[in-house]
Amino acid sequence: MPQATATLPTPRTATAGRGSEFGPLLRTIKEQGLLERRTGWYARGMAVNFLGLAAVAAGLVLLGPSWWALLLAVPLALLSARVAFVGHDAGHAQISADRRRNRIIQLVHANLLLGMSQEWWNDKHNRHHANPNHLDKDPDVAADVLVFAQAQTTDRTGFRRWLTRHQAWLFFPLTTLEGIALKVYGFQALFSQDGPFRTRRERLVEGALLLAHVVGYTTLLLLTLTPVQALVFALVHQMLLGLHLGMAFAPNHKGMEMPDAHPDGDSWGHLRRQVLTSRNIRGGFLTDWFLGGLNYQIEHHLFPSMPRPHLRLAQPAVRAHCRTVGIPYTETGFVESYRQALGHLHEVGEPLRSAA
């Protein structure tokens, strides 16, 4: 069930307004040193990723035009997701305090290795972080293939109306297209007159790296596989990557509070805006690895520049502070998180199913 119409508790702090709710927590986190960069940790992770990608490429060369080579699409999808997580973290300045270094790391991981525009992603993702789950301000909940509130269903017609009626069942099949969609959206932004690129040089650099990705990826597959095998390999790789990324992003906000559904939603402070709209997922090392640290969605939204290995360490302080000020801290299991997210999508489509 979606929580957008729930009655929210008021802060227990009688001497301070909502704007100050975040201050004590920020001081605690700074005192614990959790905002300091972990460049060495990221360097080791990137080195392992590069070695893994090189091993997959070597495997393709050694196996040659064999259908057994398609098995390598599985580890390549997992490694590509690691690459995406590093690009995400670099975009949030988690890896280095040097802005130029973060930009280079993100260009290499996003544009060159994934074929996804860095500037397009940053523009979209930063707007999401500023106003998560806000229908008018968060591009991630804008009505598109999926819709996230019943108010968005009124204008759905034809095929899109059918999609909305069945969107909960279609969610995971649709996520297999996410890897391809990220590339398409990036190229669209690159050639768009009103794209997010600030200078001509930025556009040229990103375009060159995106082209290098397409040429390199295509050349590797066509030199090692037959054209049919190369096409099937690319489809399997991209679909598994899309599914993996969809599983990492799906549980984070779907079914959580929507600020524009509350009279005072636009006046929520940083703490309230980020915690009430986010959901954490319980788990251990494997969950952290598979979801790229996004299972600590509350901590990540409160402290976007916090290095990924520190999110788990910050969780006790964040949970305790939320309890002190009377803000619900939502955390659930891995499977339950998808049940809640899909349940929300199913309920959004209910009016259309009833009308049908």
C-alpha cells in the first residue's frame, strides 16, 4: 500500500523548527569522520572491475565464435553494474575531493565503459536528489512508461493505458530495457539543442567517448563472434544489466511518501524530505555488493557525498536521530521491498483496471 496519504508525526523538538532537524545529525556524522573520502577503497574496487572486464574480453578472444561465449554475458553484466555504481558515486563526489578527478572517473565509467552520458545522468539525478518522489519536480517519478500516482493515470490512452493497468506485472520485464534506454537517452541529450551540456567542449568530449564505447564494444563482439552470436550476446548483456540496475533502483522510493500529496510537503526540511521518501533494505555484504550501497538509500540521500563504505557505519546514528525527532525510518527485507514497490504500482493502476 502506498504511504502518500499517511498522517505524518510532528517533530518532538519543541525549541527548533524543521530546518534545524538535520543539524545535530550532521554534526554527529562529521565528528565520526564519515564524510571523509575513501579513495583507496574505490581504487581497489576499480582495479578489480578493470581486471574483470579484461578477463571477459580475453575469454571472448579465447573462446572465439562459440555459443558458449554467451555465458560471459552474465559476468559482464555484473561487472557493468559495478561500473555504473562507480560512475554514480563519482557523480556525487564520493570518491575524491577534487572535482576534476571525479569528473574524469565518471567520464571513463559512464561514457566510455557504459555508453551513458555523464552530463545527462547528473542533471537528471541531481534533480531527483533535490526533490525525491515529488511529482512536479522529480524526473524519476514523471509519467512515462510507468506512472507512480493515480493522478497521473487520467490522461493515459491506448497502449500506455494498457501498460499502466498491468505495470506491476510488467515492471521487471521492462527493466531489461533499462541498459539500452540509458544509452538512448544519453545520445538524445547529446544531440538536443536544450541538453544539459554547458559548453561545446563538454558536448564534444562526451560525444567522442560515447562513440568510442559503441565502436569498441561492437568491434570486440564482431571480431570474436559471428554477427548473429554478437547480436545475441549484446542483447543478453544489456538485458541482464538493465534488470540488475532496475533491481537496485526499484525499491528505493516507490510506495514511499510523496511530498506534493501533503499540504506542507514543499516546506519539509532536508531530513524530513529525504527520510520520508526513502526506503532502506536490510542485508549483509552480499546485499551491499549487489545493490551498490543503494540499499542504504536514506543515508545516501541525507549525505550524497558520503563514500559508499561509510553508509553502513552511518546507519545507527541516522536511525537513532530519526527516532529522537519522531520521523519514521523505513527499513525492510530484500524481497519485502519489491513486494511493497510492486504493490504500489499495482494500486496506482487500479482505477484503470476498474474502468476496463
